[in-house]
Amino acid sequence: MTNKENKAVGLKYNAPNAPEVVAKGFGELADEIVSLAEENGVLVHQDTELADYLARLDVGDAIPREVYIIVAELIAWSYIIQGKKPENWNNIHNKVDDKV
């Protein structure tokens, strides 16, 4: 997550645990975090409010319940645009266009 105030927070998700903060930086360090993420194919999402909220956490902290749905939607969307689907994916309600 990044924002216009030059803040970056990196999250990692290892199911079944909640995503956790694996990188956090401000200023030039934020720029470096974003550059490294992009160089390694990690999707970068820009959201000022979410970055501000997550920047209050320490590296190693799991995200709080208050942002589970927001982060889950970002993770789900990133999987879809990368062409990844859960092993038992069946899209029974046809609410997701997985032909992206």
C-alpha cells in the first residue's frame, strides 16, 4: 500500500493466518519498497487512508480485524488479475468475471 505522502506498507499473506506487515517505510525508503515490489512482480495498491492506517502497525504485526474485508478484496482481486484461482474455485454465483 502506498499513498501520496510517500509512505509504503508491504503485506504478506500466508493462509490461514491474517496478512502481516513485512515492510514499512517513509520517504526514500518508501520509494525503495515500492521499486523492489514492482521489480519482483508484487502488485502495488495506492490508497492514502489504508496506507496511513497500516503504517501505524509494526513490522511483524498481523492486520487488525477492522481492515480484513478491505485487504481480502485486494488479495482476491490481485489473484484474479494474475489469473490465479483457489484450488476448489467454482464461482457458483457467477459474481466474478474470472476471464480477465
